[in-house]
Amino acid sequence: MSQNIVVIGGGPGGYAAAFYAADLGMNVTLVDLEKNPGGVCLYRGCIPSKALLHVAKLINEAKDAKEWGVDFGEPQIDIDKLRGFKNKVVNKLTGGLGILSKQRKINFVQGRAKFISSDMIEVSKSDSSTEQIRFDKAIIATGSVIATIPALQIDSPRLLNSTTALDLPAIPKSLLVVGGGYIGLELGSVYAALGTKVSVVEFMDRLLPGADQDLVSHLQKRISASFDKIMLQSKVVEMKEVADGLTVKIENKDKQIEEQHYDYVLMSIGRKPQTAGLGLENTRVQVNERGWVIADNTLKTNDDNIYAIGDIVGEPMLAHKASHEGRVAVDAISGKKVVFEPLAIPAVVFTDPEIAWAGITENQANAKGIKFELAKFPWAASGRATTLDRSDGLTKLIIDPETERILGIGICGPGAGELIAEGVLAIEMGATVKDLALTIHPHPTLSETLMEAAELFYGHSSHIYKPAKH
Amino acid sequence: MKDFKIPELGENISSATVIKVLVKAGDTIELDQPVLELETDKATIEVPSDVSGKIIEIKIKDGDVVTIGQVIFSVEFTEVIAQNAVSASAGTTPVIEPVAELNAGSVDVPQKTATVPTEQDFLLPELGENITTATIIKILVAVGGTVEIDQSVLELETDKATIEVPSTVTGRVTEVLVNEGDVIPVGAVVFKVSANVEAQVQVSAALQTTASVVQTPIITEEKVETFTPVNNVPAESPKVILVDNQPPVLLNAAPAAPSVRRLAREIGVDVNQVKGSGPGGRILLDDVKAYSKALHQQRNEMQHIRVEQHQEPLPDFTKFGEVESQPMSNIRYKTAEHLSYAWHTIPHVTQFDKADITALEEFRKNYAKTAEKQGVKLTVTAILVKIIASALKKFPQFNASVDMQTKEIIYKKYFNIGIAVDTEFGLIVPVIKNAEKLNVIDISKEINQLAERARTKKASIADMQGGCFTITNLGGIGGTAFTPIINAPEVAILGISKGNIEPVYINGKFEPRTMLPLSLSYDHRVIDGADGIRFLRWVIDAIENPMKFIIEG
């Protein structure tokens, strides 16, 4: 008899788990608040933001084209139509998931699920009816919600978060982005391209604190030109709504407070686990002191019947991590001996230039005392980058000096998000620098920068003269 | 069986890279059929076959570097043709020895039959991705035995590795539907259990099954060394460490592809323990498989303490003439196992000497009729049983066993003497219990009864157990001396050869005396050389001076 599986949450973790479980012949119920699967990623995250970033890129390139002898003039932006394009993308993809779910005969229930025991959930539906569903195994995939700073949380339509910012309420004259992480920088880039004067305030001494500084510096240089102001080691201490916007008090590292006026403010300080109202107290599921559900390396929680995947089990909160976890959890439920053990989880920041990395970063290697050697290939030496008029890029390899195994890869430049996949494969396969150097890469492409970085390690990159030190 | 080896490829070419293997296992190939595409320093060439027949297994794959003379595959039912100029002469030794093939020919798929409600089936579980069948190497359960969840019930050889399969059911085994050597598919019913668990000791599979002729593929010594498993040492496994909001870093993670890591986990191998043979120590699929085999082999040795696992592959005897294979009898197999164990674990020393039995023989002749009246034949063996029982009292280190694990010597306060008996179905050793309390006539009677029971297959296990020392008398057939193997866990054995009349120099002249050759093998771990000869001299003295024996013994 096949197992009854309930998956709570239809994001990229939840639907991947539900679809895979159905493919393995399990009876699957998928519960989500929306009409179709998709979750934050498709409705309010990765996908809509990428649709807008694509437009931003087009605007910027059109601007750059003046230098190449093509002048399109000032862009005329129809914000309702732009919003419509974004919504069309979202609807197409989520609708597609709905069909894929039906084709797999998954019992999709729209509503809010709550555990009432270790083998039963109750779903409250929008028509205020409830349904109880018994399960053999459940997978919690409820993800995360936007984190807030209560002291700064004022009730104003001008205070945006990542969800409302994607709805493009207006093209503000000025926007303050609170938080220099990837969400703030991506959305800030969108608005900057649309013509908004964007400023960023970040508490740390640098943008994108997780990424290596040499990757970030190219981005920082470019957004310093396209953004209005980047305030590091600074924080917002007060926010007030006024007639034509918001006044914000910003304290810098010397404790000096400056008052600024912005049309809109976007809070993007992070995300936190979504466990509220799940009824975990009716199960043996345990959460840690920061609210993440505790799961072992098979994604099983403290309750033998309940697994948890995705953002709710902790960092990195990435869709591709969640979907991989979802498949591992289903494999574990089906009795296979599997654990979640990736050697690399790629991280991509879809700014312009993009930043992507996988495996060990230079920061991590230094922090952990891991011995490494670097091979850095600047895109100024790349033919393809030059044809794009984009020499502001870098491809770097972090290498184990003893085995010459590739431990980490970092890329900055247009298309870095696509390029990193090769690096992830190299790390997962235990590839050595030699392997990368000896693999023929197509010319002229940006992917050559990976090969050339590897050749540089041996001192024979064709396009950089740098004699070998060893 | 005939091997196809890489032929000479040209001057100064010692190796080549395999671009493409043009045939696969199971193919029937003909002479001169191209089988490999090779790339040498000089050119890409197609290599024709110099054997014909059905390919059993291909030992290389695309991309491998092969050396001249390396065995690429074996064919069965080949017509051996005259070796022509291109076939290999001398060559480097292949890393992996030719492997005795499992008989994958007959696929015996047990059908699922209607089950009684109280019964539960154990089905062959999923063994890993793309594994649909497996060959049973050993069945670790027997009808009547009980199984528990997670208890190992099968040893399997799959395409990927040798694995032990744990039970998912619990109960008493009522029926085993498969045999060793069978190839069974995933989902096949392996055995049935009844839910009513009776407290019953599970009979060891080794005793239950007749000697199987399945040969486990052998890894050469070199390979085994490379992959020596160190599974007893809890090595530091990589921990997922979170640095800020970064993806986890697996520190010291083994360089193995995701598919390799997944396979390793499926077959119960800690990938971090595997030594990678690829560049930068990369762990290849083959490394995991080899490690698994080595691990399996080591476990086998530890479980059964059988050292003879390292068998060399047998040549194809049919090349030399007609042969006939017969299964070993159970006694023969147990004897082989037991004696191999004794031979490998006990450092043997054999001490030779002779006893003058002229007087004894005279007495035996005179006493024969008296003995006959009591229904027995007075034998040298019976007399020696009595003497040895006394000798064991004098030399307690000869009535002992060694426990190397606890570093103890166990001294026995009873005196049971085993006598090796040659029967038509093999060698067995019935034991005369408490020999020190019996007189020689009683001992003779006992020997007769035990030997009779043994020859008529009526001897009980109890008849064979509890021995302290064994006597083996081959003198009835002949021989001047031999080196008997100690019947472990005993520590000594006395071999008797044929008594002969010899000239012995006594009181200034040679006299014809009947001399009996004795061969005493002892365990040098507990018995020193001086004690060995002291013991034997004491026994000889007792034979030659019975009055002294009566007084002192």
C-alpha cells in the first residue's frame, strides 16, 4: 500500500517534494495558501524580480548603446504594462505548476494547514470550512517570511518590503533601501533603472557581507554610479511619514545622525522562518532558539513522521537548496539511504554585474584556516567580455594546493549566475584545476574565463602574461 | 575459458588509451572481429580479437589506459587458436586478477505464492539506483531460525558492489525460497517468516548450507592493501559548518562525485574512508566498489576467521585434460575449514622420537587371548590413550587451550582423549571421556564402540566434543614419521607410525628391537621446545617401563 504524504507549502521545496513523491507512487496532498503551487519564489521572489531585472538590464544596455553609436532616446515607461508583464510571467509559471500537479494526480488543497497531531493536519480554507487529512509522513515546507524591525515598522504605503516593492506601486523619485543584501540590491537596481534615485544603508562595512570583496568591488563601483548614495556602517534609527514621503534618521559609524527625506523606503533586512500557526506544539517537532525547525541530515525532524525542508530548516534560504532537500526527504521517506550532503550550493546575486559563487569562499577559507591558492582571471582579458563592453568582471578559483582540487569558485560579471553551474559541477565531481584547464570551452564566450583562470594557475593563460611562480 | 589480452601494438608502445570498447559482456564474438578502438602515442587503431566465444566480463572501459598483455575480457566455449604474431607474449601483470565468474546464466525467479495470514514475506528490497537483480552469495538465515529487523539475512553481489541485506521483518523463518547462487530481482520473495517467534537459537548458516561453490571475486593483494578498510576507527566525519548566512561548507569532504557519494551511502560505505585513485585523490565508482569488496572480505574473515579466503584463482584445468568437479561433502568442507584454521593460527612444532615396544609387543601377544575373552583387541592406541591421560596430568600445559583475545591459557582438569578415525566419508575424531579413570580394557571397548558408531554414521555430536588431546595412528598402513596438524583448540597431537624391527645398540651389541616412531606436534605458543621433548620422552619411558608407569603414573 502506498504511503500517504502531506506536503505543507507549495514553494520550490514543497512542490519539488510533492511531485517527486507522486512520481514514486505515493499518495500526495499538497497544501498551499495560493491557488497554484509556486510559493514565494514564483509569486513574490526569484521569478518576478528576475522579470523586472531583465527589463532593468535592457534599459541600462540601451543607455550604454549611446556609446556604441545607437541612441534609443529616453525610455518611456508604462508602469502598468510593466507590472502586467511581470504578472503574466508569474501566472504562466504558477499555472503551469498547477497543471503539472493535476497531471500527477496530486490532491492540491488551498488553505492553511495546522498539525493537530503527529499524523493529522487540519486545513482551514478560504470559505472558512475545514478539512482533516491523515498522513503517514508530512513534509513541512512553509518557508520564510519577511523579517521586520518593530521599532521602524510604521503603517505607511510608502514603506515597502520585498513583496510590495515587486508590485511597482509607483516609480518613486527617491528610494532608500535598508539592508545591503541581495534582495535590497536587486530591487534597488530595478528602481534605479526605472529612474529612481536609490540610496542604500547597510549596517556592515560592506555590501553583500557573504560574498568575497573582490567580487563585490566591481558591483560596488557600478552601483555607486547608478545609485545615489551608499551608506555603510550606518543604520536607520527613526522613520516618520510626512506629507510627501518619509523622513529617515540615519546614524553613521561616528554616531552622527543625519535626517534624510525619501519618497519611499524599502526594508530588506532578511527573512525569518514561517512556523507560526503550524501547530508544531501538537507534534514532537522541535525548533531552535532562533525559530528554525531542527531536522537531521535526512531532513527528518524530531518527530518520526514529519520532515522539514527549505527555508524553515535554515540558511541558505535558496529555492534550489529547498528543492534538493525536498527530493532527499522523499527519498528518505521511501526508505532509501540518503542524506543531504552537497559539496556546493551556488549563490547568485542578480545585480548588474551579477555575482555568483559556489563551494568555499575566500572569506570562509580564511576564517576556517583552510589552506588555499587563488587563480583570478580578470574579464578585461576576455574577448567576449570586451565585445559586450563589460570588462568589469572576475572569475576566480579557490584551489587546494596539495591536491589541486577546486574548492570554490567565484564569478562577478554579466551572466555569472549561468556560468557558476559549471563551477558547481566541478566542485561536486572533485575536479582538479587541471581538469578545468584541459576542458575545451567554446570561443568566444564568458565560460572561457573559467578555463583561463585554471590555466593561469599553471602560468599559461593565453590572454594574460603572468609567468608561473612554481 | 580464454582471455583476450592487449596484443603487441608496435615498437616502443607499451600502453594505449581505450577510445571505445566495441563489444559488451554477453556478446558472442568471432576471430578477427574488431573489439577495441585504441589510441597509442602514434595512432588510433582497431584491435581484432584472437579468441572467439561468448564474452563473460569486460574488465576495462572507455578511457582506461591499458598495457600490452593486460587481460581485457574472457570468453567461454572458445576455440583456442594458435597464438599468432600479434597475440601477447610477455606482459605486465594485470592489476586485477582474472576473476572466477558467478554463474549468472540461470535466472531463478521465485514466484510469489499465496501467503498464510500469519506469515510475512521478506522481499528483496531496493538496492540502489538502476540495480534490478543481484546474485545471492550467501543466505544467512535458515528455516527454523529467527530473524529480527536489521539482522543481516543475505549477502548479495550486485553490479555495483557486495552488500549485506538487513531484514525488514521479524519472526521465525518458515521457508527460504532462494538458493545461493541464484540471481533474483528486486521485489522477489526471499523467505517467509511466521509472526509467532519461538525462542530458538539460529543455526549458523555455515553449518546449514552445504558447501557452496560460489567463488567471491578476488582482489589482488595489492588492491586489498590500497583499500584496507579502517572502519573500526571512528574517523572524523565532515561536519556541516554554517558561516553566517553562507551555504554550508563540508570540511574535509571526500572528493567524490554526487553519484559516487550516493552509491557509497546506499551500500553502507563511508565514502570518507575510501582512498581515491583519481587525480587529486578523487574517489571513483570503482574505488568505492573495491573498498566495499575489501570491507566485505575483511568482515568475512573476522566473522569466520577463515584465512583461506585469499585463494588464488584456479587455472582452467580442462586445457590440460579431462576433469570432473564434485561438490565437497559437508565433512570434507568442515575438515578443510577447521584444519586450515588450525594451520594458520597455531605455530606448529613436530617432535619425532621412537619408543622400544619389544616388551610391550610381547606382552600384547601373550595377553591377546585374555583380552579376546573380554571381547576386545588390545591395541597400542588403547595403551597410549591410558599413558597420554597420565602424561597430561604430569604436563598440564599439554591439557590446555589458548585464548589470545583475553590473553589467557585455559587449563583443563579433565582428561578426554580424541582418536582420529578414518571413515569412508572422511576423518572424524571421537573422544574417550575421562580416560584417566578407565583401564586399558575399558578404553579398548570404548574405542571400538565409538569407531563403530562413527563408521555407521551413528556418532552423536557429543561423541566428538570435549577432547583435550588427539592421537592419530597411521601405523596400520605404514610410514616412518609425519607431521600431524593439531586439532584446535587443543594444543598437541600424537601421531603414531608403523613399528619396525631395528638394530639397537644395547650393552655393547646390536639387538633387534621393535621400534615405534612417534610424532608429537604441539602449539609453540604455550609449549616450549624442551617441554615438548620432555613430554614425549615421558610417554616413551612409560611405554618402555610399564612398572615405572604404574608406580609413578
